[in-house]
Amino acid sequence: MSLKPLEEYRKKSKIDTTELAYLIIRGKERFTTYVNMTQAVMKVVGFNDPRIFEMSRENLYALTMEKSAAVYSNVHVDNINANYLYESGQSFNQHWRGSIGAIMVIQLILAMGTEEQKALFLPNIDKFIWTTAYAQTELSHGSDVEGIQTTAVFDDVKDEFIINTPSLEAMKWWPGDLGLSATHIILVARLIAKGVDHGAQCFFIQIRDLETHKWLPGIETGDIGFKLGYLSKDNGFIRFTNFRVPKICLLEKYITVKSNGDVIKIGNDRIKFTGMMRARTLLLMSSYWDTIRILTITTRYSILRKQFKDSSGEEIPIINYQLQRYKIVKHLCKTYVMCLGLYRVMELITQNEELVPKGDYSQFQQVHLMLCQCKAFFTAWDFSCISESIQTCGGHGYSAYSGLTHSFTENFANTILEGENSLLCLQVARYLLNLAKKSSTGDTAQIQGQFAYLLDGDDLEEFNAETTKEALTDPKIVLKILRKNAAFFVKKTSMSFMKYTLEGVDLKDAWNKHMGLQLLNMARCHSIVTLTDNFYSKLLTLEEGPIKSAILSLGVIYTHEIFKEFSSSLFESGSLKGEHMELIIELLEEHIEKLTPDLLVLAEGIPIADEVLMSAIAHNNCKPYENLYDWAKKYGSLNHLPDGVHPEIAKTLRELRQQRL
């Protein structure tokens, strides 16, 4: 019996798929956890239902609540000790009830709550008895936390806080699970005691009656309405009017209010952010997992789809077209940059978690900025992969049954939430300018870690990469090219900023009105150094063999993509010449050909069951057209009308006929 096309293609590769999966997901133990949790969840929910695309929001919300409750009742989920992976949480094509609380609220209470508060709050959140949300963003303030207007005024007579929304603009707006689901929230509000504003602080408060689920007096809340995606998530608003909460609601591990209204701050403010750093990796892990899902679909379909005939009259599988393979590998290379780069990211987070309790903050800023860079690039790469893969799969890619469009609507938001990507880059830019300023006075103590290359400015200025293929496939040379480029723009941008200040331009005006484009470019040039270094720091430690060889080829393709994207800057800084680009294009073509036998195995790096993949065009049964037809008949709501006739069209045509008579 002949093999199915997908099985036949997999057999072309010499890569050990199990070892590859372990590498991508960072170890056998994590892989086992991923598989076990995904299987347990899908056993309860059955499969990702394609009918969700035609459901009303009310019915979709009801289905989400039903399936969430079934999973929480039948699958052991330990949110405190994390017996699941962020990757496995992506397997469901709806948004879990309380998912924000399971990640952010629990981590905040663990990081900022006292032992008494942890014992009081965490058990009911962990067991999903309480549904929680994180309420920071307001109508008029998002990333600008210091601009938040919601107030929590301490009443020293009743030992309570009085929470108010002072204006329409101060309404909390966007928090997931807030509209209908949440019983409790973490509220970010300005702590005011004895008339003194102590800035934005975190409060854990109850907002609904636990029996009736109705709002508590002094609260107005609801859903913010239809969005591009996240339709199964009740993103909400909330407004407070003299809403009173007990003093224990203030998370007070690092700040406390005495009964007389005196405020005492304990320790370093940065400690509370350390606990949130691991939670922020959710977007990083979901980004690389999603690109694997998308490229699994795209590559499988490219093998199954045939278009046009060769010289012998045989239809050609579109995977045989070089351009089609390029459309896949240009995103596949970034997938591996993400997942291998996470090894260093997680190591730094762990190191920082060990140092901070000892009062050592030497790695804190490094980790924070690393997460900013990774979030900005990973989510952008993911969305680029999604949108281009829909086009790569042609008309059928546009069908919801392709499995691609759902990621388009759901993951686009990731480029905005938790900090819009360009704003995150500007945080990196601010730090780079600060380093440049200190360096000019001889203070280089903070120029370390990912920024250490800036100490080699003179050497980098003199460096000129050889115009050979050997040089352009050497990770050390590639990194040096990128470092020369970044160092050039750090120097150029800092001098531009200095020029404005010498001309008497206000520092904020210089930053906001004149320097935005330069700052963003400088930060991006530095960030690509960081991400590339992270990638190769893991890749070069791998044992020689098919896996390392294939990913090294992906590295060459990644170099082409980065050189192309940053070509204007690389040429301006003198880091690249036209001859380099000619060679890297030749290398691109060579390595696309070299990777062809491994494409499917690399794209399917983490196994994703058909029930999770939710793709008619990439199902393992290798019947894309039969699947599309069957799914349209089975799941398309317009195909379930009596006799195939919609009553409105029958009525309209009847009226038209009568008018003509």
C-alpha cells in the first residue's frame, strides 16, 4: 500500500522528530507536560469546533463557559505551581474563562501579597471558584501607568478604601473576563492617604455577589462590545462610585497603610515586578507555538495542493515551486530563532529571580528590556507569518476552515496588548541613550550583558566583513555585522539628541517631537542583535547532526531576511555592501534547496493533533477538498435551511414577482 503524501514527504528527512520536539519546547519533561495536558483538555472538549465562526457572541460566550467549566471540573489545573505550559493553553480555539486571572492575578498576588493575603485569596482563584481579571487600562490611559486616574482613598475612621472613577476617561476599559465573568479583580488605582498621592498600587477586590453574580452596589460594569477578535472573551469596562473595600484588599507585601493613614513602603519597588516577568513570557511562547501551527498548515497544504503542469503533463505540487518554499522558510527561520532564543531568556529570568531577594538588581533591567524586545519582535513575526501564510495558501487560506484565519483575528491583538510594540522599543531606546550618555563620561559599569558590544565601538567601526559566502554563514561574523550597525546608530542617535539639547530644545520635546523615528530605528537595530545572539547561543551548543545542520541552514535564511529588512540601516552604517547582498541571495537559494527534504518535519516541530489544528486543508487524511466540502455541508449554517431555501429570499422573490404582474 502506497504512503499518503504527507507520510511520504516526512520520510525524506533524517531528522529525529522526537529530539526536535524536545529541543523546541525546551526538554523532555516540558514536552511530556505539553502532550499530557493537551490530550487531557481535548478529551474533555472533543475538538476545536469550526461552528464558532458563525456563532453569535452570546452563544459563543455560553459555549466557552460550558467548555471551560468542563475542563476545570475534569482536568487538574494547578495555576500556582503551573502543571501546564503556556503552549498547551493555546490548543483551545476559544478563550478560557478566567485565563487572565490564572496567569496575571495569581502571579501578582504571589509577588505582592503577604502570606495572609496569599492564604486568603489564592485557593479560590486556583480552583476557579472565583473568576478574576486584571484591571489596569483606562479609557484614556494604557501604557502610561502613572497617568491612571482611578483613586483609592483611605478612610482612617472605618479602616477602608473608598474607590472612585473620577471621570469618564478614568473608566477601566479592556480587561479580559471583566465584562460578565469576573467575581474579583486586581485593580490598579492611585493610593491616597492623608491627602497624599502614593501612586498606582494594586488592590484585590470583589466586584460581584457570589450567589447572584450581580454587581455590588457602587459598581457599573459590562462588555466593551464587538472587536476584531477575542469574541469569546468578555473584555469589559468598570466604573466605581464611592465603592468601599476593606484595608486588606491592598496588596501590601511592599506597601502598607497604618490605621492612622501613615503609608510605609518596604523594600525596593522593583521586587514586585520580578514576579511578573515569567508571566510575560506567555506571549513569547504562544507566538512561536502559533507560527508552528500556521506553518504546519501551510507546508502540508503546499504538499497536497497541485497547480499547473510540468513538461510531461503532470500537475505540480506547489511545494516544488521555489517561491512557495521561500514563503514558508522565511517564517520558519524566525520560528526557530524564537524557540531557541527562549533558552537564554528563561535562564536570565531564573537568574534574576535568584538575585533579587538578595538585594542584587544587576540583571533586573537586562531581563526587563530583553522581554520588551522579544515581545515586540515575536508577536510581529507571528502576525506576519499568519497574514502571509493566508496568502500563500491562496483562496482556501482565506476560508475559516483552513485553520489560518482564527489566528489572524486572535493573535493580531498580541502586537498591541501588554505594550504596543513600538512603545516597548522606545523603552529600549531610552536605556541605550542613557548608556551612551554615561559612556561619554567614562561610566561604563552598566554596559554589560546584551549591551557589552558597545564597549567595542572603535573595533566595530574598523570592522569590514569579507565578501565571501564563508563569512556570511559564520554566526560570529553575522553578529559582528549587526553589532557594528547597532553601535553606529546608538552613536548617531545620541549625537542627534545632544544636538537638540545644545540648541535649547526641551528634553521631552526633543524625544517626543523630533527623535521618534531615529529612536525606534536605533532600538530595533539593537534588538535584532539581542535576538540573533540568543538564537546562536543555543544553536551552536547542539551536537552535530541533521537537526543542527537544518537549523544552521535556517540561520542562513534568517540572515537573508534580517539583512533585507534592515538593508537601509546596514548600508548607511557601512556594515554591508552590495556584494554582500548578492552573496546572501545566492546562499538563500542554496539553502532553500538544501532544506527542501526537511521542510515538513521542521514545520511540524511540535506535534499538533488534527483536532487542535482545526484545518480542513491540512488534515492528516490528505483530503483537503473533500474536507472543505464536508465541513461546509456540516458546519455552514446557511446549508442547514429547509430545502436549501432561506425564508427571506423566498419572500423577496415572491414579492418581486407579484410587483411585475
